[in-house]
Amino acid sequence: MNALQFMLSHRSEVLAATREHLILVLISMAIASMIGVPLGMVIVGHPRLRVVALAIASVMQTIPSLALFGFLIPLPLIGGIGAHTAIVALVLYALLPILRNTYVGLTSVDPSILEAAEGMGMTEYQILFRVRLPLASSVIMAGIRTAAVITIGVATIAAAIGAGGLGTFIFRGVAMVSDAVILAGAIPAAILALLADFILGLVERRLRVV
Amino acid sequence: MRNPIIEFRQVEYQISTISSQPILSVVSLQIHRGETIALLGRSGSGKTTLLKLINGLRRATSGHVLVQGRDVRDWDIIRLRRGVGYVIQETGLFPHLTVRENVCLVPQLENWPSDRISARYVEVLQSVGLSPSLYSQRYPRELSGGQRQRVGVARALAGDPEILLMDEPFGALDPVTRAQLQREFLTLSRDLAKTVVFVTHDVREALLLGSRVILLDSGRMVAEATPQEFVRLTHPIAREFLAAAELATGAPA
């Protein structure tokens, strides 16, 4: 049986897994953005916190994803088996690109524009929200896009700790030594990643100034 | 004796106390209401620093800078800056805001009622020779250098400041546009009766627009003269500037 036939005959299962996968990714991305963007804004003015935050986020990225899921299982509250543990791991992965791009975007605004803003009597708060943030928005969106593509890929491994999603097919396929079953998970995941990349790329271009 | 609107008392500015060469050394200067002061000097002469001391973008290392009789240190810096228009080269416009949003920023921050903001927008755009309706929704990138500079002046005037600071306002323009904007600015500044301090390295611009020219060299004020007096100055730096201008144009200014 080839992959297409398998997907067609199991289409309701594939669709359900895709929906699960998408929900995992959306929740993780929402949380990661809600942490990453404000944290990126804070570290612009706090060099010591910046070093620590970027270091921690970078270290998270270096931990192999399967190991990170494993590490989280025994932890109280955030750990255990299931979707919530997977979300914690996915957030940790998504954080670095969002945090780094927010920081880079906010700090790469043309200094002469910032000085004009200051000279016009804008407060620091107004400069951040009315000048820096809008001018950094496309760079921040690029970070979110990178994070989304990573998260869609890594989320397939979440099935290993019982979080469901398209990874279920991949793990089952590996166990069954069936390419068709693996592809039933891998193809929709790849399509999701391409779609996310494309759509967020459009958003990014819309936000770009000049 | 009327009170100066801007006064420098024994002002010194240096970046660090270790370096021996201050950026500005002992400048004392009084600027009165309605004057148009040209700060003339070469790159690195300290003229831009002198300008930025007025709106607190730079803080004097020693001495006092007084604006409307009050030390800049004692001003609420946001209040001070909202009352001082600031024009820099064309890059200073906010690229993510339309012409109208750029121009109306200070009135909006000051919470003016919206009908007053609209009226002010029309007024200042007309005063710089741009059609208010034609340009309101345009972005800075869609404008020519000269148009951007006009918008920059309109933006600085929008909050109706008593003082206007201009840092090489016409520096980035082609010679024809520059001459046109200079002429217009001359008319405009006479009509507005504001106190203007502008920085330039162009002696012709300083003599054309300034009611008084302050010549700076290596952080020192080396001469202070009306345009009429300036051309007769014997100071070597002043002679250099005059000679360079004559050479460049082939005819005396």
C-alpha cells in the first residue's frame, strides 16, 4: 500500500492528527511569542539580563529534542506525559528565534530616527512603542516564522511522550517498518511547515517598512 | 536689557574626563528672541554638539545652558523638547508613518483636540509649500529629498515651538533644491518670528540665512558677527571659509 492510499483510507485519522498537531503548534507559538517579544523588549535596556536570557535560550536549542522531552517527563507540574509537557518543550525551542529577532529588530533601528524621536520630546516608552516596535515588526515576524517552522517539525517528536499529533504516524510507521505510515505523518507535517513559512512570510513582507 | 531666550554660560562639553581635548571648551553665548543664529564650522568643530546642548540631547560637562531663563538640567526634559522644534537631515522622518502622522506627532502627544490638530496640519504644510491633502497619506519614502525636508520643517513647527533647532537642514539636497528651500526658509522665518539656531558648514548659507553667525573651530567660538561684519573678519578661519566659498563659486558671496 502506498502512502497516498494509506492517507486516503485513514483520512479521518490523518485529519484529526493534523488538527492535534496544529493546536500543539499554535498554543506553543502563542506562549513563546507572549514570552519572547516582551522579554526581547525588556533586555534591550538591561544588558546583564540580555546575556543571561539569550544564553539560556541558546542552550535550550542545543538540547536534542527527544532528550528535552525526556528530561521534562519526571519534572513536577510542567512535566509528565501528554500535550502540556510537549508544549513546554516546544515553547523552549521556539523562544530563541523570537527573542533574538525581537532584540535585533529593536536595536537595529536607525540611530538618527531615534535621536529625532528623542529630540521631539517622546518619552522612552513612546519611543519603544511608537518607533522601535513598528520599525522592528518585520524582523520580529521573521523570528516568529523561523520559530513556527522549527516548532512544526519538532512537534512530530511530541508523540513520543503521548502528546499526539502527526508524529503518531511517524513513530507507528517506524515500529511497523512501513514507509507509507511514516509518510502519512511526514507529508502533512511538511505541508504545514511550508504553509506556515509562506503565510508568515507574507505577513513579514507586509510589515516591512521601506 | 531683555532676557536672552537661550544662554550659554561658560559651557564645556567632553565625552570623558580622561581625554584632554574637549569637544566644546568654554562657550558663552546669548541668543535673543527672533534671532536666526548660524552655527558655522567644519566637521568636528562642535557645532552640532552646541545645538544638542539646547534640547538636552547632550549635557554640558560644566557650565550652564539656559533656555527661557531656566537651566536645561532643571527643565522637565520632555516639556523642554516639546517646546523646541528639531529638524535634522532628511533621515529624521519616521519611515513607518505618513506625512500627516509625522507632522501631527507632537500635537498628538500633547493631546491637542483633533480639530485643532487638523487645522494645524493644514497650516504648517501650507507654510512649507506643500499641499496638505496631496501629501497626507504619503510615506517619507515616496517623497523627494526636498519634499522630505519640507515635511521635516513642518513637523518641527507643528507644536508651535518658540525655538527651532536645525541640524544641517539643507545639507543633503542638490544645489538647486537647496537654494530654493533656503529662499523659502528666509521668507518663512521672517513671517514666523521664531528663534532659530541652525548648524551649517556652508558659509554662504550661514550668511544668507543667519542674522548672526557664530564661527566654531575645534570646540571654540572663534568669531561672532552679523553677515555684514563677517565678510570683513580678519580671523584666519573666517578667511578660509570665505576664500573656499569664493573658489567654489568663482564669485564672491
